[in-house]
Amino acid sequence: MGRRWIRWSHKRGMRSSLIGLVTFACVFLKLGLGLGPYSGENTPPMYGDYEAQRHWMEITVNLPFNEWYTYDPQYWGLDYPPLTAYVSWICGIVAHSINPSWVALDSSRGIETAGSKLFMRGSVIAFDTLVYVPALLLFSRMWFVTRSKRTQDLAFLHLMLHPALLLVDFGHFQYNSVMLGLMVMALNCFAIGYDLAGAFFFVLSLGFKQMALYYAPAVGSFLLAKCVLLGPKEGGRLFVRLGLITIATFTVLFIPWIPPFSSSTRAILVPISRIFPFARGLFEDKVANFWCASNIVMKWRKLAAQAILVKAAAVLTLLGFLPSVAVIGKVAWELKTLIPSEAEEGSKLDDKQPSNFSNTPILPLLPYALLNSSMSFFLFSFQVHEKTILLPLMPLILLFAGATPDSEVFQWGALGSNVAVFSMWPLLKKEGLALQYFALTLLWNRLIGYNPLKIMSTFYSMKSFVHVLSAGAYMAIIFLHLLEPIIIPPARYPDLFPVLNVLVSTPVFVCLWLWSIKCCIQVSWAVTGPSGAGAESIDRPRFSSIVSDTNERPSSFRAPISRGVVADRVRTISLGPAHGKRARRSSTHSVPGSTSALPSSVSIFRGNTTVNDRMPDS
């Protein structure tokens, strides 16, 4: 449906107004979601996440900085980093100017007037429009610059209407789109070589919600690999600058709790202890991760002390994201060894670009590394909530946005998205968002042209592993949805259906985690060849030829560049720039066997081959 609508709009001369129409329609959809219930509505004494966000506006606008993290911590005490507090402060100032009773200290607790609800819902939409929407628009333009305008607009539409974030932020009520938007902006900066700006946006994402740490291993290894590729001189300079920008940004965010602005040198420990609440236990609700799924048999909290569980979670998380970090480091080291001095030479060819622009051979690895890292944290880390599936879902949907329906990335993206929404079903049902859950899930699958019933009907065709996994997962999901209204759980097992939800969702997430590792390895082969052998057997181009190839486009819209395994100039475009028939037609230009090991989201082209990949008319 989305593909046909984009094509219809383009043929009728609506290309220039299409982005505005999509954004406008999405705002109305978000307002429609806001008409439904929200977290904790009419449920005293704590109400829910809605009241938590409102209460933070209340305390930030009425109390000095040094009391923000200490005021009545038992009633929704502030437990997010300072940027969230500053956003709450700004919202509190606006709310106070409209109606002081909305944020009156203590007396406003649990307020649920129509005006207050409208303001709270409007604040989420406002920050989403200011941060998340521009980030997605830039992503669709920068990362898909070699694709047709239709494909870029379709990717933007898919990203804007993804149901998981819509349900959590505009139904359940939170501000996750701000954190995710800042992370996408960091990716946009990395794509065009502005690594300092990318590091700045990533720190802001961390400063808004500490869950952005899920991306830290991938981002950190990517930037460190860039420093290695640039060589001792340029790389050392970039490393120092990245360290300075990171320290400076964190310092500004935490400055009210740092002397001389704070009277105590230990004041900084107060927000940090609130941000990382290890005292809360291994998990609270039923979450589709390793700990909750295995707890059905192992009963972890009875078998081991909490300190041991914290360490075990840290070790498993480290082992989970180690493959992607190792692959990025291996690729950077091999490229630096094979081309010891050309990075510095190529980095000086274009004075209009940052010095590290030309050295982006590892860029196609970044989205898969982000998926591997964030999924590792979700599956194995300490104190995970069901809503944090949004973090691994973000890189998966970014990969999905540019894929064609016959590609492996499309199949994994659709499966991961549907199962992620299903994994939040117990939460959404409890909040009264069942109608919104079903409506948005059906709308998005119709929009992307994906039919789970068709997947189920072809279960025995055994087309691929992801096809069989999808069919089995959808059968289980539909069966549970049909069974839940009929069967009343026995008193001995009151959480029967949430546990069954975990047992269905967790294996899919584990497979996604393993798939991300496989893709990291495959993309690394595209860059260096398996074990670096392909890199040594081919006459590699100099960095200067790759940099000059980018001068064909305006500097602000240049495609991500990568070293490849072809004889002449190469361009590796990540996130699915060429698939299907067009990719197969171009196979004669690539090194034999070089694309066979690649995920369908990465293609390599030789020489001056133009990648347009227009959407088919049928």
C-alpha cells in the first residue's frame, strides 16, 4: 500500500509536498492514539509512566537543581540522566505559564484534567517533531542518496509509521523518540564523516536516557577503528578530539552537580546512583530476554545472590556484543596493515571535508553492529524492561527501510518488528491499548506489503530459515491471541500468558542476535575478503580514487564510501541500495564470489556503474 501510494503521489506531481503530507498525517495519527488510555490512568496511588513524566516537570520547575534527584524518591523520583530533566524543566515552565495547577508541587499529583492531558500529549508530539522526524528525513536522504526519490520517500514513510514506537510514546506515554532521534542524528553525521558531531549527538542520546548505552560498544568500536584507519598522526588527533567533545558534553550536562556549582564533590554520585539502580533486582516484569525465559526453569534469584547476578549479566552482555566489536577491529586492522600510509594521504585531498571523511570503509558494518550490541544488552543485561526492545528495533528498522520485499533483510525486519510489538502485548493490554495494538500492527503490515497469513500458508515450502521461523512465530502469536480471551489462567499460574509470550518472543530475538553476527562477518568479507585473503589478491585502488569518486555529488549528500573487493573504484552502499533483478544484472561487474557471502543489504559495484534502483512499476 505504501509503495503504491508513493508511486501515485510522484506521478501526480506531489513529490515536493510528500514529506509534509506524511508528517502531517502522522501527527493526526499520534493525536488519535492520544485519545486512548495511557500508563496508570485512574490507578492511584502511583498512577504510571504518564504521572512520572508529569511529576518530573513538577519537581524541576519548583525545586533547585540539587534537589531534583533527591526529592521524595519513593514517588516517581527522577531516575533518568540530566537531559531528560532539562526537557522536563522546559515543559514545566511552559505548563506553569499556561496553568500553574498542572505542575503545582505535591498538590498536582495524579492530576488528570482534559487540559493537562492535552498538554502532556502535545509535548510528546512537539519533541518528536523537533528531533525524531528531522533525523529520519535526513537518514532517508543521506543513507539512500544513490537510490531513487521514491525509495527515499518510501523509507521515510516506513520509519515514520512503525507501530512499536507509536504505541509506546503516544499510547503508553514516554519520550523515547527523543533518545532515538539523537542516535539517528549521530548515524547521519557518521555517514558523511562528521565524527565529532556524531559523538556529540550520541552523548546527548546518552544524556537523555541511559539505555542508549546499548549502542555504546558499536559506536565506540566504530570511532576507534576510524582512528586506526587514519594512522598515528590523523588518528591520534581524531582520538583526542573525540575524547574532548565527549568529556565536554558530559560536563555541560552534569554541570549543576559538579563543583563549584555544587557544594559537595560527592554530589555527582547522587544522579549517577539514581540512573543505574542495581538495587532493583535482575528483572521486574516478564520480559522476552534470556533471564526471564530461563527463569521458568532456573529460578535465578533463588539460586544466586544479586551481586553475582549483576556480574553474570555483565559477562553475558560482554560476550554477546564482542563479535561485532571484534569484527570491526579486525577489519580496521587489516585495512591499515594493507594500506599503511594511504589513509593520511587520502584524507588531505578535499579540504572542504573533515579530515576523516574519506576513510569510511567500515561504515556498512555500523548498523549491524548496533543491532548486535543493543540486542545483546536486551537479552542479557541487568534490569531490562519490555519497552527497551525499541533500542535493538531501531537499527533493524533502519536496515529494513531500504530493503525490497524479496530480500533477507526485509524478512528479518518484518519478523523482528511484528514480534517486538507482540512482546509488548501484556503491557499494552494492561494499559487498555488493545485496539491500538491490533490496528497499528495491521496498518503497518499492509503498508509494507507483508502478509503473515501468506507466510504461514507456505510454511512447508522451506524457502529459508527466516521463512520457517516467521511461519512458526506467527502461528504461535495468532494461537495465543485466540486462546487468551477464552482460557482463564489457573490461580496457580496467574502469569500464564505473559510467560507464553516470553517463550514465543525470546527465540526470535536470539535468532535476530545471531543473524546480526552473521551479517557483521559477511559485510567484513565485502570490505577485506574472508580472513583478509581477498584483500591481498586484488589490486586495490588508492584512497584518492575513492575520494575523487565522491566529488560527483554535492558534499552534503554524498553516499557512504567503503573499500571493496573489486579491481577499479568501488562503492559499497549500506542498508540495501540495490537488490533483486538490478543487483543481479550488475553482478558481472563484481569480483566472482564477492557478493555471494553478502547479506542482501550490501552490494558492490565497479567503476562508474550508476545505482538508481527505481521501484518497479508492477
